[in-house]
Amino acid sequence: MNTIEQQIEGVVAGILRDYQNGRDIDKIDLFRHPDKAIITDMIQKLLRIVYPGYYRDKSYRHYNIEHHLSMLIEDVMFNLNRQLMLVYQAGGMEPLEAEEKAQQVSLDFFNAIPAVRALVQTDVQAAYDGDPAASSKDEVIFCYPGLFAITVYRLAHVLYELKVPMLPRIMTEHAHSVTGIDIHPGATIGHHFFIDHGTGIVIGETTIIGDFVKIYQGVTLGGLTTRGGQSLRGRKRHPTIEDNVTIYAGASVLGGETVIGRDSVIGANSFITKSIAPCTTVSIKNQELQYKARNCEGCTKAKDPFWEDQK
């Protein structure tokens, strides 16, 4: 009988042989693909760049904050450049071409940071204005998962617009894993965007969202079908939400031709696959609730005038 050590060696050898099948999952070239851990670390550093007074490390001192931020920007730029080179080489670019492309895209990305920060300021304002539970804008920045997801999306969207493969999706999927809010980096979202609560929200790649839009938890802005698979790539598959629209919890708005007109309100749990005219309220007629008294031992509810009134 084989010893346990021999059995373990046999298991290891079998797994190593399995890597020789030439499948997509068998790739072992670690140096031609981006590093998710580095990209996740970059997200945290980018948040410190976007919100310098909120996401900071222990080495901050008031007198050297500009120097520290300068070093931080250079650090993220260096790491972004390296990750860009990897994704470009993985896509077939020669090393020199990939290096030049990465440098230019990295510069373009950081040149867009002030515009991203301007948009994020409107998102902070929208959250504060739209939520009576928000005691301050500081609370919004520190505590609201919706703002975190939106900020990561806005940064990733810049890379998406620069046609960077994979990296934008890694960024937004990290935010998805942290918050439960799934925003594809390809979506187009206007200013003053507010996600309240947030968990379970899905916003598809070709979604277009206007200005001053507010959505609640569990909302899906999705496609009618994915049966076509890759043949649907490049088509408008997700809805358009015009300005000043509010979409309440659990609503689904589906289809690339579906337009929710400006100043409309979509009620909770609505299922919409056709366009809605501007200034329209959509709601589900209240379902009938049935009440049946239970004979609970020691229960005095049935004799209480308050409960009698509720029947």
C-alpha cells in the first residue's frame, strides 16, 4: 500500500498534468496579466487622491500634505503604467509599443482626475440633498456605499473611454464585491447621481443615465435577454434614464430601446420593458392583504379595540 506521502505526490502530479491541456484556465504566464491585488491597492490610493482629507494614511502631516500627495500620485501613476503594459502585451502588443501606449494612457487618465472630482462633488451633494438621514457631507463621504461605488465607477469609466481592456472591469467588480452595487464601467452617468442604500443594484454596460437621477436598492437597469451572447456585443442592450428620474427599490427597467422620460417616478418592484413618457408616475396597484385571526394562547390582541379597528 502506498504511503500517504506517495499518495500526495500522485495527487500533485495529476494536477500538474492537468495544466497541460491547453485550455484557457491552464495559462500559467503570470507576467502577462494584471495583478488584481495591485489594482485594488491602486483604488484605495486613488480614493485618497480624490478625497485627500478623508482617505489618508498615518504618515500624513499638515505641513507635508502636498509633498505626500505628489508622491502618492507618482506611485499610482507608476503602478497604473505597469498594469497597462501587462494588459496591452496580453492583447498582443509588442513590449515597446505597449510601453509607449501605457505611458500616454496613464497621462490621459491623470489629466482627467480634476473632471472626475468635479463630478464626484455633485454626487456628494446629491446624496446629502436627497437623504434626510445624512447629517453632513462628511458622513456621506465616510459612510455611503453608493458614493464609494459611484466614485470607483467614475474612475474606471475614464479608463473604459480610453479603451483600456480588463482594468476598468476589475475596478468596478472590486466595488461590487465591497458594496453589492454592480455598475459596469461602460455605463454613461450624468452629474448629481445618487444611489440610496444600494445593495443589489445592477447597471449594465450600455445604460445611459441623465442628470439628477436617484435610484434605490435592488434596482436593475439591464438587458431583455442575453441569449445572443457575444453576437449582442456593441449593441444598445440597456435602458436610457433621462434627467430627474427616481427609481424605487426592486424595480427592473430592461431593454436597449426602453427610455424612461425625464421627471418620471418608477415605483417599487415595477417591471418595465417599454418606454415611459416624461413626467409619468409608474406604480403597482396595491395587492390585497388578507387578515386572519389566530387563537394564540395568552393573546389579548383580539379583545384590544386597536386591533379590532385594524381588521
